[in-house]
Amino acid sequence: MEKLSTRSTQQDCERKQGLSDRQRRGKRRDTTTSQDGDIESGEELVSLKPNDSKKHQKQQQQQKKNKESKETDSFVGHPQSPKKASTGSGQEPEKMIKSKKKNLSKHPEEERSREGTLKSGVESQMSRPKSPHGKDRKLQQSRASSANSPADKSKNKGGRGSKKQVFESYMTSEEVSHGLKRGELIQGQLRINPKKYHDGFIPSPDDTRDIFLDGIVARNRALNGDIVVVQILPREQWKVVRSDTDCDGASESENQRDNMASTAKKKAQRTPRPDVTVADQCSDHDELINKVQSTTLTDTGEALEDPSTPRSNGEILQKTAKVVYIVEKKHSRAVTGFLKFLPDKPFAMFSPVDHRVPRINVLLADCPEDFSSRPGDYTNTLFICRITNWAADSNFAEGKLAKTLGQAGEIEPETEGILTEYDVDFSEFSDEVLDCLPKNLPWTIPPEEMRKRRDLRKECIFTIDPATARDLDDALSCKQLPDGNFEVGVHIADVSYFVGEDNALDSIASQRATSVYMVQKVIPMLPRLLCEELCSLNPLTDRLTFSVIWNITPEGKILSEWFGRTVIRSCVKLSYDHAQSMIEAPEKMFSTEELPPVDPEHPIDEIHQAVLNLHTIAKNLRAQRFAGGALRLDQLKLSFTLDKETMMPQGCYVYQYRDSNKLVEELMLLANIATAHHIHRKFPELALLRRHPPPKAKMVDELQELCDQLGIDIDLSSAGALHKSLNTTLGDDEYSTARKEVLTHMCSRPMQMALYFCSGVLKQEQFFKHYALNVPLYTHFTSPIRRYADIIVHRLLASSLNCGPNLGLSTEEVQKQASHCNDRKTVSKRVQELSSELFFGVFVKDCGPLDSEAMVMGVLDQSFDVLVLRYGVQKRIYCKSVAGLESFRHHKVGKKSELTLVWTPEDPEKPPVEQVISIFTLVEVQLKADSAPMKYSAVLKRPEENAS
């Protein structure tokens, strides 16, 4: 047990503080349902785990040995007394807090350059001669190869002559195959906590507590997203998790006492680095609490779930493992970052912005010509670097610069960096792809194709989309029948007519798998000729569609259903604003000036009435869905107004989800559900469906316990119960609305992602279910212009109706494509978030400071997280950086974590003002730009003097 490696609090701290805002805010998970009603609940679930710290002492010892090395300048230390560590009490004296504070630097840009530095600094400490798992050390050294790259020889400076093995050699594919078959090894996708890069996870095969990978050595050169094979470590090296603190802000002292007892006496004093940034000065303990507090939303490891029964003292064990093989390198191995000059070295150090990637040695010959003579000119230049090798005996990877992007903090260079890092193909479509498109333009529907289809061009059919949308996938129709019922149609662009199987166009679409929406632009899945013209259901133009048409009662009861290929002519392109105006003014006669161009065949009043009828039906469908147990978790979504010429943000606002959005969503859901049943009935082995697994049970239990302790009446027993309790037990005043936002964030954290899959792969139909929608079968049919999964569904549908060829894919091939679509959807969502964060960072810099009310989401020992209500962003506020605070103290009332802030009075004659910070406390904050590009801080404003 002496050698059991656990997390270094100091590293956690540095890491957290060294984060770029991109990562810090990257915690944010939009759990909104899309127009298709799909819960998109973010790939990273928050980790609920207390501090580990056995690794900490070893890292300190290693740091001491390595500090002469010029590459390890990144490790940011906080002074720590060995005496304090050995006491095991964990309570940090007030004087220690003050002494730490003195070590802060005023250079926030250090955050950026340190990111990789941190990474490699940690590597150089924790991983050098020893495996984090003592009993594996000999095996590691004996099995390891003696790879020797010139780029990392320097790490032996400081009197360390012999080359040490850092990582174990990988097992052979035969060993892995046998190990997997015998159940001795486990395969899964590696997820690395972006805020605490030390912590990695893979899902447990029994879907219980995730398996913990402790540190860089345990990950064995695998990067975030890679498919890896791991070996479970001996039970005595498993991680102790205190079940009673998994869901509240336990104080650091308790966690330290529990997790450090066996190693505290071995702790060594570490030397602080003088150039730490203010942001770096988080408490050594803040992260520990973050790990155990389910109310904190900025930390995103993974859910810890374990079948182990709690011991008598409330502790449970979490399995730990090490990577022994990389099955698939899903990470692009391309990262954005900054070059750092190293005197007397034949290479430069590349520091990635993403902390989860190691620092990379880049040969000077690969750097800009004048980099060696004028390195200062490149301090703020953003580069893309690709990892080319990472030897088993090196803490650092090797790589080549792929591109100079431009100045950090500028929108276009940063955007290109994001796209490259996440392997988004934004290149122009090749001539081979473009050759697959129709040649005779303007294109018209061939007469023979017209004869094969139901002609709906004379029907009143229209689109409702965002005002700026150019790829119009879906159109709607609603015609009242003589018997009082309605004929309702959903008409979807027939993309599969233009994208044939197995050509260059199909190949690139299947690779891209999804369009990627950024704030200022779209990276399309298909060439613009299709996206914006031939497939887009533009008004007053004949277009090919796939339709589902129902006879439906005003109450929303379906009487009949028809699928088929059709031709439509949209009579008007309505925006959500137009449709909303019609819903809100049912008696109004709209003039032609108030709407976009309308087909003269259909009077405005006819369109208005159709919108009103669809609204009534959609309201009934929605009420039935939620009465039947569906769930919707709406989180604040930030939108921007851009300058038309510069495309820079002029303003930002929280997007309003209104009745017009709900109208479209209900009909898209209805179409997707109907299509899922149809293709599964016809092709039970081939149907591409979409399932949403239930939330992780342990996280739900812990959240339920926390809510009970806070006196919040939330029922987490089912999707429907959660929806009902979120929407009925809370009031509609301003405070209740804010509290609902925080609760929604809390409830979204245990949620899993919805996934595409092939029905022939999952044999048990109970696993097909979509948890949030509470339906047995679901798929995506309604957005084939921007999602490749929908194209496959269209092909299945056409084949089932004998109006298209049989799908030329096997069950395994459909499943492979489904998995790829899952990967790209996750990437697309993350890129969208990063784009939003980039623009908001620029907006704060250009238009700030910005004042807003904020609500506390989670309380740690020396910091707290807030949801900034005006903008929907989350920020952490560190007590030590709050100007005007005389002191602060942390305590617990029952299970509830609280901070009491003592403000220095503005009038010396008056007593200090105390402010209590606990979950759901409303505070006033100001968002202010930092000196580093794109970064901003939330500054807590002084409460009114009469507050207490």
C-alpha cells in the first residue's frame, strides 16, 4: 500500500489554475434536447471522488530531484510543511494560506504556457523511475523497451545519468486477445478529466463505478478518447472512496485524513515556483472537494460507480487499472499551443493548450527560422503541433509543427485550432466529390422521377427555422379534414436521392458524419450545392422530399400513417420569430410586409391558420408525452449577435425556447418515432436506431441524498418523475427560476449520452429504449442534410417501401457507422461549445466588464462555483482572490457545505460584513477580461453594507 499512487493535490491545483478558460468553461454541458428531442447530455460526467494523495508525496520527491532540469519549470508548488502532512489532521493553518498567497505571480499568461508544462512537470515527477503502482515497477522496467530519443535526453540533467523507463511496453495483440477472452483485461474508451488531467477513467463492463486510471504512467501514452485495453490492478491498490462524502462538499481535512494516513509521514517539502499566476492559487484542497461534490459542475471526470458494498465506516473501493494496449488512437494527436525556447537544446518545448496532452519536443529545425534568435516574437503565437512519437522512456512526446495559426485570442486562428485539434475536416470538397453532383444547373426534377412520387406541390407546406438557417431540412403541413380531424405532414429533404451509396460523395459524408455548427460559420457535411440549394427546402421551389403524413385528431391521437417519397413546393420560409408572432396573435391579419415572400397560391391567412392548428396539436402531443413520463432538461444556451462585416460579437443573450420551437420539436419527434418503428419492423437486424441509457444509478442515488439534505423535493426515480418535480415543485418567481437552472445542471450530470446503434447488435429490446423521451424505439430521420445517420435511415425507409435499393450494408457495417456517428456527434458538440466560449471570451474583453446576478452551484473549502444567470456561463470564484475580504471560513451544517466571507468594512467605524455562501445563494458578480487571451474572471461584488 505504501506505493499506491494517488492524486497530488498540488498538481490538481496547478492544473486547475493553469487551465485555459476554454477548458475551465468547457465543463459546461448543454443538456438541452435538440429540435429532434434528443437529450444531448455531454460526454463527460462529473466525477464524485475524494482526494487521493499518495502520489503526491512521491511526486514531491521526484520534483526535488528534477527541479534542476529546465523542462520541469512548469510544476507549480505550494509550500507545504512536512509536519502538517504528518499530523494527518489535514487542517491547514491560516498562516499557511497567507504564505501561499505570497507566491502568486501577476502573469496570467503563465497559465497558458504552463499547461503542457504542468503535464510534463507532473510526468517528470510522478513517472520517472517508478510506476505509480509499486508492485508493477519491476515488471515495467523489465518489459519496457529501451527506446531512446534525443529529444528527451535532457531530462536526465541534474546528475541523473542513467536513462529510466517511464512507461511499460504494450502487450502484444495476441496477449490482449487472450486476456480479453479470459476476462483478465477490459476494453473501453479513455476519458481524461480536462480540469484534473491526472484523472482518467474507462467505463466498467458491468456499468457500475467507472474504473480509475491514476496518473500519466497508468495511461501509458494513451490520449483522451482512445480505445484502450486495461489491466485491473491488485485490490490493495484500489482507490478508497468515502461514500458519505461523494455527494457533498466534504472538507479537505476529512479527505486528507482518510486518504493520506498511510503516506503522510513520507511527505516531503516542495519548493514553490515564484511565477505562479493568481489563478493558480487555488486551495490545495479545493479540488478534493470538487471531486466529492455533486453540486459542482465545473469538474468533469467521470462517474464513479462500484459494485463494492460500503464498509462499516462508509468507505467503498473503486477499481484502478493501467493501460496495456491502445486499440484505436481516436485522439487526433494534433493540438494547439505555444512554443517555448529552451537554451542550449536542439529542440523547443511545445505546450499544448489542452492539459490532457503532454508537452511535446519539437526540433528547432522544424520551428520558424528566427525562433531561436527572437523567441519573444512568438510568445503569443498559436501553433498546431502533431505528435509523431512518444517513446516509452520519455516523459515528453515528440512532434512536428503543422501550422502557424496566428495570434492567440483572435477568432479565426483560435477557431482553426479548435477544428484541427478535434479532427474536424474543414477542407474544400475534392473534384472527385463534386463530380458526384448534378451537372446541368439550374437543376430541375427529371420527369421520370416526378412520376414515381406523390405530388404535394399544391399543398400549403412551409418551413420554420432559425432566421439565419440556410440548410432547410424539414417542412410542415396541416390541412383540416371535413370530419374535424387534420392531415399533418412532416416533409424531409430527400438527400439520399442525391447521395448514392459507395461513391466519393457518400464516402466523405460518412466520414464527416455531421455538420459542425460554430458561432460564425458551419462546416457542412455535404457540399453547399446540396446543403443550401438542391436539398434545402427553399421557398417557391420544387424539391424532392421524404414525407410522413398522419390523420390526427385535434387532441393528438394518430388515426393513420403514410410514408413515401414526395415532391413539395414550400410556400414560405418562416423564422421561429414569424411563427411565434402568429401563435401569439391568433386573430391578427398579417400583411405581406410582415412576412417573407409568400406563394400567391396560398393566402397568408391559410398559412397562419395552419400554424395555429399545428400549435394546438403540438401542445396536446407534448402534454401527452410528459404525462407519459418523458423528461426535458433545458439549460441556458448562449447566442450571439455578430457584426455583419467583421463577424465579431456585438452582443450576446440567452436563447429563448418558445412555443414555435416546441411546435417544430413535437412534430420532428413524432416523425422520428414513427420512422423508428417502421424500419425496425421491416429490418429488425439492420435498423439504425438511437437509444438513451438511463442515468448512472449511483450518481442518481447520491444526488437524491443531497437534494433530501438540502430540503429539495426532487424525485429522481424515473425520467417522468424528475420532469414533474422540476416543473411543478418550484415556483415561477425570479429566485425559483434561477434555482431551477442550478437544479437542472445538477440533474443533468448523471445523465448518459444518447447513442446510435444497429438493432441487430443489441439482442435485448429493453436496451433500445430512449430514457429521456420514454419511448421504446427512436431514430433520427429529420435532418439528413446535416447528419449521416439520417441518410442511412432514409435508405432503409426507401428500401422498405420498395422505392429504393436494398441497403448495401451488413449489421456489423451499420454498427460501425453508428459508432463513428456517435464519435463525430460528440466532437461536434464539443467544438460548438468551444466556439461559444471563444466568442464569449472575446465579448467580455471587448464589451466588458459585465455585471450579472449569479447563483451558487457548489461550495468548496476555499472557493465556490456560480452560474452567471444573465449569460448562462459557470465560473469558479476563489476566496483568496476576492478583493476586500478580511477572512473566510468554511464549515458544514449537517451535510451542507458553507463559506462565511468576512468583508472589511468600507467605514472603519462599522463592524465587518459577513456573507454566507451556500448552494442556491444569490450573489452579484462582474465578469472581467484577464490579460491572457480569451480568459476572463468572475469577480464577486461586495454585498450591501446592511447585508448580514
